[in-house]
Amino acid sequence: MNKEIFGVFGDREAFTRFRSEREFDDVVAGDVATVGIRDTGLGIPGRSASYSGDEGTCVIWGEAYPNKRGWSEPARWLLDRYAEMGLDAIRALNGSYLAFVEHDGEAVVLTDPIRSWECFYTDDPGVRVFGSDAAAVARTVDEPSMRRRSVGEFLHMGVVLGNKTLFHELERAPFDGYVTPDATGTLDRFVYDEREMAYADELAERLQRAIQRRSRQPGDKGLLLSAGYDSRTLLSQFPDIDHAYTVGTPDAQEVQVAQQLADQYDVNHTTLVTNDRYIVPGEEKVRDTNGIKESIHIHHAGYNAEIGVDTMYHGLLFDTLLRGFGHKRSEISLFGKQVPLRRMESDPDPVEASLDNFGYLPDQSREVAERYTDDPDSGGEFVRQAIADEFERCWERTDSAQNALSLFSISNQPTIPFRTHLADNYLESFIAADTELLEWHLQTPPRFRTTETFIRAIEQLDPDICRHRPPDRPYTSRLLSEAERFARRKLPFVREFEPAWPDRQQVYDRYNLDQRLFPEHETVHELPSRHKLRINDMVGWVAQCSERSVNPTDVLHMPTDEYPTDGVASEQ
């Protein structure tokens, strides 16, 4: 990857067993660990920073905003705080980052509160190695073995849950957690604590401050713009966006509304026209998955040559953290479709409520199971058991089922590769990870974490922000929007609402990806395209980080048992 933090709990000699120091912009070495950092943003205010002195060493990698006292030397500031407060020092660091601190014979790697950057680690080489790039860390493992349970989760849901990876020997730092030379642990920064406040007013103020904190990025500034509410909020508030980009076709409703928004705020707009680049999982795209999330969410990956900016903004996770994606609402049957209401479900089944939040496609998973098992229901049973097991972790941070649903979605968020690719190619800001916005999420009851509250907040920032409504939501009322959706489907000569993203199946078929991705595996051609792309992601990622190759059909046979245990190694 272009940007990376890589470290060894050992001296420089241990570090150079695995990597050359020339690969990094800076390498800091202490008595306990040696860490290398590569980042074009190193030294820019709000970006990566490093420090080494008599009192210890510190590296902050990613995007981080200390308080005013630490603005000029954030790594030294964090080291000084750690010397005074220990692990509690990290609470004052705002942003999306991994942080390493060594002081007085102790060393630790810390994630941000929502683990928006993963820290991968392994003990296989005889010393603990860690880093942000899963492939780079996995390459230090002599003979990695694939974890059947992880393969099954990736195949059926497009995400490996919890702290696992595709390899037994490779793990992840816990959510809101840390890694030391011989242990891991969790912190309590992300714990639900509901409070009374003027929720929309408070959200508006916090959004304004979060955006302002990230407004000083250098160079030309871009925005990935959709027709929805999240990215238009950024478009309305950043005064110097130079260019907005939307993936789609020029005649698509989503693109047309995005163009209207760009015109409204006098920003240049480019349509990244849908072609095979939209869906083909090239080497860079596959690596950005880190082997734990599917690459299909990296919509913009093939268009780097057409994006001419230095800094890129996006609205990722606004829907999850600020608008209640993941909650289970009461539903009514309307025109043969279940339509969620504003009212929260009083006693939701967490497993059933979580199924739609990931890439689980029941009919398609059943189709896969029918071809490779004797039990066509095995895929659904596997997914439900996987979610149930992982969901138990959520109760440590909340006693509310609705909050637990949100936490489950945040801690296993499948769309993260979207930002991983952006951050690797541009100066990227993850605005939803701002500490003040996370606090708002934790303190606001689920019944107020809604799109309605969000709209009231952003209309305080700009009363004209909803002049051009999202094409599939012509009304504030979900019921009225669904009624119009039904009418458009039934009435002749009336154009239906279009989905926000181009049809992946059409793109897959149009560009003959079966022959391009699986020319020697015709049996794979019969599977659903989403699952074929997941298989390619797994096979491609394993090939990048080990000398072994995996046959695509072997991947399909691995998760066939009744919920395999972690201790079962893969077949060659």
C-alpha cells in the first residue's frame, strides 16, 4: 500500500528481518519496539506524526486532532500524556488513526474508538509483528493456514466478523482496543450512555465543528457525491471543494440529482461513467479489502486517473452513526412490501434484524449451498450462528437491543474498504469518526438517531440543503415515498425510481467477467455474481500475501460443515 504503519516488538535488527527501513518515511526505535511509517501526509497538521526522544517514542498514523496544546507536535504531546496517564491518554486524541507509544519499558498500539483503521498482528515469526496492511503482516507468517469459519463468513456475508482474518495465524486488534507485546485488551471509549439534550441542535453544532476541524487540508479538494443527504452536507459546508465526483451513467437519476447539487453549490462535477472498472477487482482493490471485507464497496477504485484532486472527502458511516442504519423499526405491509416506520421495534431479534445490514443474500446463499452441500439451508444456518456468536460481544457496551444492533454494525462495518482505498491514494478525512459525533451517537437514544433528526440538523446548517431531494425519497415521509414508488412501478409511461448504484449483475455480464476472473473454473461460473466476486477477493488476497495459491473451488468446499470451529485448518 502507499500508506502504512508496520512494527515489530523488538529492536531494529528484528525489524529488518521483515522490512527494509528504506520503505518508510520514518522509523522510530525504542527499547521494546521498532515502528516504520509511510505517509505523504506525515507532518501535515491533523495527519500522521512521529517523535523519538529520551522519554520514549510515539507514532500517530492516519488522521488525528489533539487538543490545542498538542497541535504543533502531536506525537510528542501524546507521549507526554501517556507518561502521565497511561492508556487514558488516548481519550483526548480525536480522529481516525492507529497510535503507537513506548515509554518506560512499556509499548502499546491503540486503535481509535470505532477501529476505523485495523491493526493486524501475528506471533508466528517468534516475535509479535503488527501493522495496518494485513498482507504485509501476513507475509511474515511461514505457512499460513486458512480459517474455515472466516471463509464461510466472507462467502455468505462479504465480511469476516470480530477479530478474525482469513488466516489462523493473523489476528486483529479488538474493537476500541489495543495490542501490547504479549496481549490485547479493550478500552471503554465507545460505551452507550444516553442523555437528554436538544438532539438536532446539538448534532448541527457538532457537525459544523467536525467539518471545520478538517477544512485545512492542502491542495485541490474533492468530494465523492451522491444524491443522498450525507455527502450533500459536506458539499454545503466545505467552502473550497474544487470538484465533486459521482459514479454512474449520465442519464441515471442519482447522477442527475448529484449534478444539480453541484450546480447549486457552484462546484465542478464529473460523472465517473460506469464500465468494467466499476466492478473489476484489480490487485490494488483486492489488497484494500485486507482479506476481511469484500471489494465491491470500492466503487471509485478504477477511476484514479480521472480524479484530479489531492484531498478527498466522503460521508461514509453518516448513515450508521447519525441516521440509525442498523436499527430495527416496526413495519407495516404496504403494497406487498414491508415498510419500516419511525417507531422502534420493542423487542427485536438481533440475529434476524442484522441479516440485512451485511451482504447476506438468502436466495443466493441457498443457491451456493445447494451446489456444494447436501443441505440447502446450511448457508442461512451458518450466517445466523455466526451473527449470534459475535453479537454477544455487544452487551459489554450497552444494555439496549437497538444500541447493540448499531454497535454490531459499526464494529463489523463491511464498507470500510471504500475509505481504505481513498486514504491510500489521497489525503482523506473520515468525518463520521470525529469524537464529538461519536459522543452524540452514544448519548442519543435510538428513537432520535433518525434521518428526520439528521435533516433537521443539516437544515440548520443550510436551510436550502434539501432543495433537490434524493430521487427515491421525494417526501420526508417514508410511507409517502414508498407509495409513490409503488405507483411508479404500476403506472404505464411513468419512470420508476432507480437504485443509487449501477446494476452490478449487468456490469458483470456485459464485461464477461467469468472468463476474465475464472477462465479455468467453469463450475464457478454457475454461481451468483456477488459470491463469485467474493471468491475472487479471497483467492486474490491470499495470493498477494503468501506463496500458496488457492483454487476457487476449494474455497467453496471449505465452509460446508455445520458451523466449523476456529481450530479446523484448511485443506490444501
